[in-house]
Amino acid sequence: MEEPAVMRWDKVMHKSARTDDGQPIGYIAADDEESIIVLASRFREYNIPKLHVKAFDGSQIYLDFASNELEQYRIA
């Protein structure tokens, strides 16, 4: 698995995202210097700071927080 410090962020576009407790969130739609945008549905999206990405296995990223903490990053 790739560690975030050396991650090539262009490789995670359109890949899946999961919380630390294994719950699927959605897919990565965009990124900027400090965060990724994860689309969960047409009506729900999250702006998650990149510092919360703990690993990438080539097909999905893993975040360092549980699904019950996800709402604090919701933007739509």
C-alpha cells in the first residue's frame, strides 16, 4: 500500500474511499493542495483533508477515521 506522504494524488482520482472501520463512502472526484472531494451520491459529498488518508492500495483509499465521524466533512 502506498503511504500518503509519497502518494501520487493523480492516481487516486475516481477510486473508492473507505473509512477506518471499513465503510465505503464513495469515489474521489477532485482534489486540491490540502483535500479530496468524495462523492457519495448525487446529493452528498465530502471535503476530506488529505492528512486523513492513511493508505492507498491501488483501487481505494483508506481514511484514518470511523464512519460516525464522516458528517463533519460533509459539504453537500
